[in-house]
Amino acid sequence: MKILVIPAHNNASLNIVQTLGRIYKVSVLGMKGYFNKAFFSKFKYKSYVIENFNNQTIEKIINILIDISKDYDLIIPTNDVFSLIISKYKFLFGNKAIVMDYDKLLKFMDKSYISKFFKKYPKFYDENNVKFPAVVKSKSSYFLEDNKIVKGKLLIVNNDDELKNALKEVPYPIIQEKVEGKGWGIEFLFNKEIILAFSHVRIREADPKGSYSSCAMSIPLNFEILKEIENILKSLDYFGVGMVEMKGDYFIEFNPRFWGSLSLAIECGLNFPLYLIKAHIGEKIEKNYNYKIGVISRWLYSEIVHILKSKNYKLLFEIFKFNKYKSFNNEHIDPLPGLLELIVLPIRRIMGYEN
């Protein structure tokens, strides 16, 4: 089987290549202007590069993807942008694309819609009745608009002037209360029921003020929340992998795709990429919620970012304890992507690149 994974610059794509590349021919597609770290995996079959979506239309991207995908049996998008693009034009790819139908995907990406299916979520405010501090954020992380990609935004506001400016700056804004609590998540594979389930808690974030995980640990499942998620997935006819992000008791957002700390789940015994393929092609899969608890994994580059932002330089000695931590990039089996990331990304940051 030949599989095309898109895009090549994120952790999830690298983890999929490292996992499935031992069994199948797994290729990756990256974009110019990004550090496409999956290109450097020893497990990849082929690599392709296209223009950055900021420099060309969605229509042009689709035509390129159609041409490349002719040589592949399956296509797996791993981020919001390519999930949206491929989902919208799914009819052009047939059963190759492992992504939900576009209208369903939009519902799960829309925080203002999906939040209200959960028992507890940050309160939504009308702009004339806001309790500060509050969060102004786009209702989705990305949007397809006029044949282009529009990126969402999130801002914390502390007064009416900041609120007024944020509502102008943030695309498709919603206003919610700012809640506190430990960040954690439940990840799953769903096909009529939750087949695989996993949970992690954030130990550190790249930005101590709030961002993505730089270090995470596997924890036991919260079966009450898991059942709530399963009921929602059934009611909205979901299929595939996904992650529900929580903060304390509050639902924060739903990610209908693979997540950045995917390697932690795989390390703990749940091979989400392999079982997603099995579910997609119709193989019967036994339900499995069993995995190792207390396994800690870290993203070395983002740990260094955390140290620089927090000025907690004592952590430098901690994060290089390779016998204590597993790795988001799996350096122990595939060292080059992670090593190059430590060299290349700081240079790119200094030069002003996003990745």
C-alpha cells in the first residue's frame, strides 16, 4: 500500500511516517517556506514540495494534489488547512482521502457550534456584556474564503478598548470567558463507537502563558467525559481520529484530526495511524482502551522555547535526560528530523519565518 501524508512540517505527519513507513510506502508532501522535517525521516518513501498556500490559490493546490495522488492508495491530511481543502474537494479523490465530509468537518471545527454539545464550556459573551478578562478568538482555526486560506486568531482582552480592537482584528470572532485549569486532552479513533481512546496531561507548554504542549504525560481515561464525547460523535455521525482539548473541567476545543503529541499515544501502545487505516478500509477492530500510564514525552525544540520564555534555565539540565523522556520526534529511532529541527528552526525564527 502507498500512502501520501500531508503536510510534512508537523509532528503528527512525522510520527505517521515513522510508524507506517515500516509497513507501507509512505510519502510526504511539504510546502516551500516551511521546515518539512518529515522529509528527513529514514522511513519516508518519497517527498514532494509545493508552493506555500499563501502564494497560490486553493484551486491550484487541488490540481497538484490530484496529480500526485494518482500514484497513491490513501491520502492522510494531518492539519486543519489540508483537512479543509481535501474535505471540500473530497469528491475528486474518491475513497482515497481519509477525511470527513466538508459540512461535518466545519461543524466540529466551529467552537461556537460544538461547544454547546458539552456539559461544561467557557461562557459565551455578547460584546455588550463582557466580564474581563475574556478571550476573543476565531470560531475556527482556519477558513476557506475566496479561494484562499484565512488563519484564525486568539487574543486576551482586559477592557472595553482592547475588546473593540480585538473584534476588528480577529476573523469571525467569538467572545468567551477566560477559564483557568490544567490543560489535558482525550484522543480517540471513532467508527460508530470509540475504538481507541487515550488521554494525556500537559506538563509544560511552549509558551508558559498558554500554547501547545512541549511536554506531556499519559494519564488514565476520564470515562465520564469519554462517554460524553462518544455520544456527541454518534449524534453527529463522526468518523476518524480526533482530540478533545480540556482545561480543568471545561471543554476548550475539538480537533478533528491527528494531534501534536501523537507519538506519546503510540509509545504507550495505541497505534492510531495503523488502526485509522484499518477502520477506513473496513477491517474489524477490537476496542482497546489499554495503554501505559505515566509515560512522559517531550518536544525538545519546544522545551527550549519554554525555557527561554519562562527564564527557568534550571530546566536545561532536566530536558536532556534522554533516559527519562520519550520524544515527540522519536529521535531514538529516527534522529535526523529532530536534530535538524534544533539547528534549523532557531535560525528560521531569527529570520522571521513562522516555521
